[in-house]
Amino acid sequence: MTNLATTQRKPRLEQPTSGEVSVVTRGLLDRENLLERLDRAVTRRVTIISAPPGSGKTSLLRAWTDRSSKLRRVAFVSVDRDQQDAQRFWRGVLDAIRSSADSIETETQPALPAALEADQLVDRVVSEVAEQDEPVVLIIDDLHELTSPDALTQLERLIAILPTTAHVVLSSRRDPPIRLHQFRLAGAVAEIRASDLRFTVTEARELFAGSGISLSDGAASALYERTEGWAAGLRLAVISLGGHADPERFVAEFSGTERAIGEYLMAEMLGRQSSEVQSMLLRTSIVDRLNGELADLLAGRLGSEQMLLELEDANAFVVSLDAQRTWFRYHQLLADFLRLELRRRSADEVPDLHRKAAKWFTDQGDAVEGVRHTLAAGDWLDSARLLADHLFSLTLDGQEGAIAGLLRSFPAGVSAENPELALAHAAVQLAQGRLEEAAAQLALGESHVQSVTPTRRRRLAVAIASLRLALARRSGKFTEAMEQVNLLEASIRDKSSEEIGMSSELRAVALMNLGIVETWSGRFEDAERHLSEGAALAEAIGRPYIEVACRAYQAFPSVSLEPARQRGRYALALADRYGFGDRPVLAPALGAVASIEVWTGEFEEAERWLHRGWEVIRPDVDPAAAVLLHTVTGMLHAARGEHQAALEALTAAVQAQSLLTGAHILGRVVAEWLAATQARLGMRDEARATLDGFSAEHDRVDAIELGRAAISLEEGDPAAALAVLRDVQDMMPPLGFPAYALVEAHVLAGLAHLALGDRNAAAAAAEAALAAAEPDRLIFPFAMYNAAELLDALPRHQTAHSALLADVVDLLRGAAPQRINPGALPQPEELSPSELRVLRHLPTNLTRPEIARALYVSINTVNTHMRNVYSKLGAHDRSSAVQRARELGLLSTRLSGTSPK
């Protein structure tokens, strides 16, 4: 007969004491959220509870029945194992319905005729339910055991014809094979799945505590993760832990090989499968994830995908990993158990299975899994070669942690003498900023390079050169880094580079490192060429990390600000698109964009970009980028008049630079600004000491000379400052920073003239500074040296740069000009350079003839340009043209641009 008893008929396990049983049962009964969910579910016509064995389905239903029997009539049916007799099943259901009617003693109910067919019994069930005064909930537990097709068809009919006051709960290890689509469309089906029954980590900890088991938070979390919240796994772990002398050690060693777990899985899962399915499960258990193709390869037969799909449908501890259900994994405890069982049954097959898996994963481009399985097969040298072949690809995918894990799997003897493994260690340590250890491993690899074949030896030589370049770059040893350039450039240019094994990834990495070193060394044209080539190659081969890294260093404002700003923001947008928005490689782009915002007076924008830069940078890994961020931080404080904070930031920049052995492109300008700040704070001896050791470049506007002029001004010796700044208007801009220092030079000269009482010379210097600043809207030098008084010496009607002058004065006086986003405005037709020159005179009081004289053109030319300006800007007069131009930023109005998130 169908079992109506409340006891479960599960395989016999090692039984706990009564106290242990009560603790575990109470742990399930106290899951109030599940009981409330079932309360809500049974308001629907049909409730499906579908989950793997041991998920707590029966325990939940028993607990709910116990507390609900006083509120409603509950008929509980447990299906016998492999129930094939439809008549017997329906007699059991009818007995349960009758037993729930407690107003009529069971003994007084008429006996059922023995000759009733199953269909007649179904009709009796409907009649019995209809006669009940209260709603009835029919619970059928272990429905997966019902294998009679007739009984399942009759169950489908029962659900369709039951009175609306009746509710049916079907509990099974798999979705019942009956048609419920009409009820689902009507919203009459509720479902409780494995994910709902799974314990949360909090519930697992409460279960341990309620069982009197004391575990650390880490151990409790580890045990929860291992069981994946599976109720039976937690129960069995609690039982075993109850008598264990060292619970923490038990947790560390707990797996599906635990005897109680293994017995349960053998009885409830593996033992119920056909021999073909068992073989497939065992042979595929060596991999952490699999699809049909890989499963067929390992199982040695076709049809594995269908088996996996059916096992998942049966809630047999097989989980699909994608929406298309093409990739699968096994529950961790099942995988542990299957691997143990495979070793018991077919230990000699295990190495070859790992070799097959290794080749398959490697062919699919998953080198980590390929190496892992080659290691599991015990093929150490093959593993080392495979890891070395994919080393750069893996590091560029950010898998240094996976590489480190693989390296720990090699025997000490193999790792100590293998040059390819030494290079792998060096690459990982380099990425982690452990530069001394990386250098040691690199030296070790070089010392054993003769032990490999000539072909691999040539490849290793190029890999070593690339790693040495990266190491030198990270260490700031730019001179040493450049010693590797010739080899790498020759390899890159050599059409036969594939013959020496230099992969596209390695070429891209070499170009990236080369461009970075050239950037910090001030070789901007070479850097631009190599970074562009590296970015293009990275994009072509699908290596977004290299592409982002190359683009990040193209943001350096070496020629003019606006193109650099656009390149920087493009690099940042590209990084966000690829999910690299938090990578340290973005620090140079963030610092560069922040510096541009400081130069143009956008201090709030600069602060936001700087904040993000400090969030992503690792100064120990990239001290050169740290110099940049410290410098820009100092610039921002200095521009705001926060001299003590500027001193601290610029001092930090010098300290970061001391970690570099090469000359950093910012070295001289940092020294200038630090010396100027020290002098302003009365630290004049320290200021002069800061500039000691730097030789002046007398043919160019030189930061060191500017620093000395700034010190002289602070000392009250403007004549000395002018002597330093002699012939400033004839000096060439510094390499890499075309107009920036020239503006500073004119500002300092103007301040010196002003201090000497020569307002005309001061005004001329101010006009020259504005002229040099206008193309890029360079406001920072005026703020750095607090040039408000100097600009007051320049009559507004005598400047050709009134818009820029107004912005600078507003900024210095603390005004906040309106910020406009030009991207939200319709863009006009582009103005020509001649039209822009005329436009910049429109805010002034100059008449058209005066503008013509200032520009050395005819009045007719000015009139033509003004008509074109009005037409392109959609303006009708001079005033509206100026307003429209300010909105579009054509007259240096302060723009918001793009803010970092």
C-alpha cells in the first residue's frame, strides 16, 4: 500500500542520537520563511515542490502539516518506492482523504470494494473532497516514485476536476510529468525550487549553533560553501561534527568523500542511474565544468548532453551554467564522491582522462584548465611548456592568481630548475609589485635557458627581454629599460618574428612597455608611434587590456590639451566598456585628464578625476604614475592657494621619483613648483636646495629657471627674477610641453615688472601670457602665482583676449562662472581659424576698423568673417554671437565636459 506514515523511507544511514535528531529537525522547523511561503503557495490550485534528494522537502511538508492541521484538512500521501500499481496508489490517496475527515471516525466509514478500478477510485476521491465542509489540501510526497503512466494520467485528470476548494501539493525530485500549462497560464500554480529550500549561510550558522557545534566564522562559511546550502549535506556534517575532536580540521577536510555523504549519494543518486549514465558521470567528474562535446570525449560515447539535461531535469545534482543549458557542473559534494568512486573503480584511466581534458580545453583557448589537467596527469614538463606558451595571454587576462595557483602545483624540484616556470613566477610577481622577487626569478630563468631546445631558447630570449623591459619600467629604471629596446624593436620589425616564437600578444606587450617608457622619458613622438601600434594590434587580436593600457598613456598632454583630453576620456570610456575601470593601469589616464582640468581651471573636475586615480593606483607597482598623481594633487592645492597641502603633495612627488633611477619627464617641473611653494612659505633655503643638481636649459623656457625666478620674487628681488627670465619672449617652448612653461615665464616676468613699478611692461607681459595661454585656455599659471594684481594692470580695452581674461579674473576672485555642457547644445558648423580670431575680439569694445587693424586685415575681411560667424552660430547681432560662443566654449567659457562616475 501507499505509505501514509509520517516516517521517511530513506536509505539507512548512521543514526544520530535522539538529541541530534531533535536539533536537526528543529533547525528545519524553525525556517519560518519557508513555512510562510508554503502558506502562500497552497492558496493556488497546484503547488509544485521540486528539488534534489536531501533538500528538506519532506521535512518542510511534515512541519507545515503539523501546524496547519488545525486550520485546514490536510491529506498526506507518501508514494512507495518505484510505485507501478495505479490502483494501489489511488487507494492510498482515498484513505488519506478519508483520514483527514476527523469528524467521522475512520472505523465507521464503509469499506472500499476491492474491485474498484483506478478511474473509479479517482472519482471517489473527488466525491470525498466535495463532501468536506472545509477546504482540503492533498499533499503527494515523493511523486517521482510513481512510475505508472496510467496513475500519472489520472492525477492530471484529478487536478482538473477537483472542486475549487481543494488544493494539491506535489513534491518530487523532478518536475511531475503531467500537463499543467493551463493552470500556469491562469496563475494557479505555485512553485518551490531547490534554490528556495537551500539554507542561507545565516541559517547554516544557526543550525551549527543550535547543535552545540562551535565553529569560527571562516569554518562555518567554508562548510556552507562546500555543501552549497544542501540540507542533507549540512545535516550529515552536523552529525559527524558532533563527535569530532577538532571541528575546524573536520571542516577543512570535509568533502563528498566523507563516508556518510558517500553512502547517501550512492543510494539516492548514483545507484539509481543506468550503467551508461554512471559511467558518464564517473569519467566526466574530473572536470569542474563540461558540455556535451567534452562529456562525449571523456565518456567515450555519444549522447552525453541528453543525459546531462535529463539529470538536471531530475534534480540529480547537475546544474546548468548558462541560459541555453549547454554547460553544466556537478554539485561539489557529488563531484568529490564521483572522483573518489572513479579512483576506486578505474584508477588506471584517470591520467589519460586528464590528458584528453587538457587537450580539449587548450584547443578551446582555456589554457588554465589545460595546464591544470596536464598537471593532474603528472606531466610536469608538458605543463611547464604549456604554461609558458600562454603566460602573457594569461597575465593580460588578469589571471595572475590562477597562474600562481598552478605554479604551486609543480613539485619543488621541477620548479627550481625550469626556466619557463621561473619566467612564469617572474611575470606573476611583477604583476603583484614584488619587484625584487621578480628580478630574482628572471635571473634564475636566464641561468637555465640553455637547458631548453634551440627553438624555445630563442623564444625565451625574447620573453626575457620583454620581462626585463617591464621590470625596468615598473622600477623606474628607464635607462636600463631602453637597453632592451633594440632587441624588442628588431623583433617587432622582423617579418620572421613568428619563427622565433614571438606571438602577437608578446609583440603587443612589448609595444606597450616601450611606449610607456618613452612617455615617462619624454620621447613623445616615439611613444605615440609605439602606443598607437600597440593599441591597434591589441584591438586586432582581441586583447582589450593591452589596448586600454596603450590608450591610457596616450592621454599625456604633450602637444595640446584638447586632443589629449579627448584621448584620455576615450581611454577611460574604453576601460569602463571592457570592465577595467578599477585597474591600476588607468592611473596615468586619470592623472593626465586631471592635470588638463587643473591647467584649464576646472578644479572641481580635476578633484573628481584625481579621487578616482588614487582609488585605482598601486604606487608600489607603478611609482612613475604615482609621481604624476602626486604632482597633479600639488598643482590643484597650489592653484587653490592651499600652500601647505601643495607642499606635502609635491614633496611626495619628489619622494616617489626617488624610487626611479631614470629621469622622469615631470622631474624638472615638480622641482620648480615645489621650490616656488617652499619660497612662498618662507622656506627659501629649502627652495634653493630643491633646484640644486638641475642644470638649466638656456635655449628653452626651463622649469628650473622659472623656479629660481619665483624664489627671487618671494625674496623681494624682482630685478634678479628678470635677470633669470632674460629674453623670455625669444625662448623655445620646453620639449613635450609647448606653451605651458611659456605662460608661466610671462606671468613671472609680469609680476617682476609690476614689483618694479613698470605697469606698462607688466601689462605687456600679461598680454603675452594671455596670448600664449589662449589656444589651450591655460589658467593654472595665473592661479599658481596669484596673478590677479598683474591682470589688473592690463586695461580691458587693450587686450585681444578679453574672454580668457574675464575667466581668469573670475577664478582668481572666487567667482564661479556658469558651467554649461556643450554636448547638450546643437553644434554649429565649424568656424575657420580666421573666423575664430575675429570672434575672440567681439566681446571687446573694439570697433570693426580697430579689429581689422589688430588683425592686420581689411575692414571688408572683418565684415565677411563676422557675417559668417553670425550665420554659423545662428546669431543676429554681436551680443547674441558672443553669448552663443560662450555657451559653446568658443570663447573659453568653462565647460563641464564628462565627469567620472
